[in-house]
Amino acid sequence: MNNKINVDMLSEQNAVKLSALEEDYSYLSSRLARENLDIEALVEKAQNFQIAVPSWGVGTGGTRFARFPGIGEPRNIFEKLDDCSVINELSRCAQSVSPHFPWDAVDDFKELKGYSDSLGLKWDSINSNTFQDQVDQAKSYKYGSLTNTDAKTREQAIEHNIQCIEWGEALGSKRLTVWIGDGSNHPGQQHFQRAFERYLDSMKTIYGALPSDWELHIEHKMFEPAFYSTVVQDWGSNILAAMELGDKAKSLVDLGHHAPNVNIEMIVSRLIQFKKLGGFHFNDSKYGDDDLDSGSLHPYQQFLIFNELVDAEFRGQEGFDPSYMLDQSHNVTDPIESLINSAIEVQRSYIKALIIDRDALYEFQDKNDALMASATLKKAFNMDVDSILAMARYRSGGAIDPIYSYRQSEYRAQVAKDRPAMAGSGSGIV
Ligand code: LRH
Ligand code: MN
């Protein structure tokens, strides 16, 4: 494997931190044993947990006002894969990358697949892009893409999505994620039903082009770039479209695409119940689609989402196989550090949700003992599972303290020598 982080250096650093880890681990082991929980089983669950990294997340992000590039910015998908490899080598829970086309398009997909194989990385969901106009594009998406009133423009957008499926097949992906910004800025500007009918019509053609073992993930979003109405604005429009299209169509939940205080964990429960939960774009936000680091603001909400996911696993819910992915924009941190931390914070929510005493919870729910039901969740949330996550990383060949090891590796300074600094501030999320 063509590792980016020196394995000898990593094992030296782990050796220094191992005894403290083993001390914490044995304390937690006896703590959990009192709850009839086997810490070894939890470590195995942590080792099997995987979350995909967005290729566009390893470059410094920005806003509509400005983007302030960091040093050693990746300039193409190959350099993005190098950075994704560092994230996986240290966290050991981010083995797959989700690309965005045409941002990551190449002439030779065999070469790209060969390169990702050499890093031990896999390809997760393919993201199409009909929210920007490309230089040589015949029809503009200014007034929409898959829902545009102009049939030629819709065909162009459909063609692009079918192209993404073909590129995805070359990389071994099994999913296409479709997020469109289509909508309106003025009341009356768009006929809501006709726009949604055009959307379903376009998506039926894309659905028809899916290989039999693929899924189509529909991503809803409340607003931006449209500021009055968005065609696929909420989970309601999303699940209606997924049901209309067929079994291979599922709904994707991007946490930042909901109004503040929306009960996202209940939306997740509904999508699970109707076998339409396709996956997640994890991030955190305070106001809009802020794309901040997962669990950095609302770790309890993220835990409650995993309570629904683990509950489905526990109940053996039919058709339950969601995919997990980060979708973040890193404007003021080193993207590699933020993505390592965020992958581990999502993993943490999962392990804490596994600790919940579900039989006790069900009993308190049936007896309407609200206080004890809530306390049962809080007890698991308040458990410090850090040593389980660190032991899982250590046993999988990763870093006990990934940020420390990353900084010690001086990877960023090293790539800054090879990658010329990006001039100007520009704007936009990537
Ligand atoms: C839209 C979105 C979508 C991606 C884009 C980069 O806000 O969440 O998932 O295509 O960000
Ligand atoms: Mn997203």
C-alpha cells in the first residue's frame, strides 16, 4: 500500500500513548461490564464503522463572500485522494471517497481507479452537478436543470447524470446522489406542481439508466441557491419522489438542509419505517447550510439520530442499509484535521447509541415514564467512549491520537512544497 504517513513513526507515537490507553480501556471495560456490555464487541463495531469523505471537503472551503485558501491545497482528484488517504491511515474509519463530477472528472478513469486502489481507497456515492454551468455547456442552468421549463436543458442535465453513472461504474461505485438547486426567488415565478412533474419525469429517465445493483439517492434542501422555493425542499417532497421512482430510489438526509430546530431524528425514523432511508451527509450548523464539523455544535442531536439508526439495527428493520458520509466545508481549519475529527465524532455517536439499554428504554416508553426514558438515553450519551474509539484505531493500524500524529508527520508542510500556493481569495464553497 502506498501510505502517506510513515508507519514506523506512527507505531513509535502509538507506543508512547499505549499504556495510558490501556489504563482508560480497562477502567471502561469494568464500567461497561457492570451494565452487561462487552467492550470487545463495541471495539469490533467501531472497527467495522465506515464513513465516506467528500472529495471536495479536503480543499479549503469558502462562502459567497470569499475563500481564503490554505497552504498545500490539493489541485486535482489525485492530490485529493492523497489527503483522503491520510485521513483514513490515521482514523481507520474513512476508507471511501465520494467524488463530485465534473469537479473530479479525468480522461482516464482506469488510471484513477488504479491510483485509488494503490491507496486502499474505495469510491462511495457519485455526486452529479447541475447547479453550475460548465465552460463548454450548451444550455444554462440559471433557471433550473432537471426541472427547467426548456426540454433541451432538462435533457442536458439528464445526460450529465447518466454520464456520472458510467464514470461511477468505472470506479466501482454503487450509488448516484442527485442534489439540484432548482427553485424560485419570487412568488409566482414557478408553478410548483409542474416543476415537480418535470423533476419526476427527468428522474425517471435517470432511474431507468441505473444498473440493477445501484441506488439513486435524492437529497432535499430547504433553500440556497433558491431563496423563495426549492423543488426538492424537504423530506416530504423527497420521500414522495423516492416512492414514485421505485425501490432503488432512496432519500438522503443532509443535516444542514433543515430549518434550525427541525426534529431530524424523527425524519430519520419515518424514512427507516418506509424503507426509504438511503444515507446521510453529516455536518453541523447553527443558522443555514453552514457545513460545519459534525458534532461540533449539536452532538446530542447527532447521538439521537444514531439512536434511531441503532434501534432499526436492533429491531432488524427490513431494508435498512444506510450509507454514511461527511459533507462539510472547512474555511478556517486544516481540512484533513477537521475531517479526521468529524469522522471520529460520527463514529462516537454510533458507539454511544450502541450502549443504550433498549429493553429498559422500551419499558419506560410503554409505561410513559418520560424521565427515566430520557435518562436512559442520557446515561449512554454521558459515557466517555474515547478509549473504545482509540483502541479500534490502534488495532486497525491507525493512530491512538490522530491529530497529534498528523501534526508530527508535517504532511501539510511537505505537500505545500510540491503544491504551489493558490493566488487570490475568490469565493464559493470549493
Ligand atoms: C448542497 C450539497 C450537496 C453537494 C454540495 C457540494 O448544499 O450539500 O450535497 O452536492 O453540497
Ligand atoms: Mn450535501
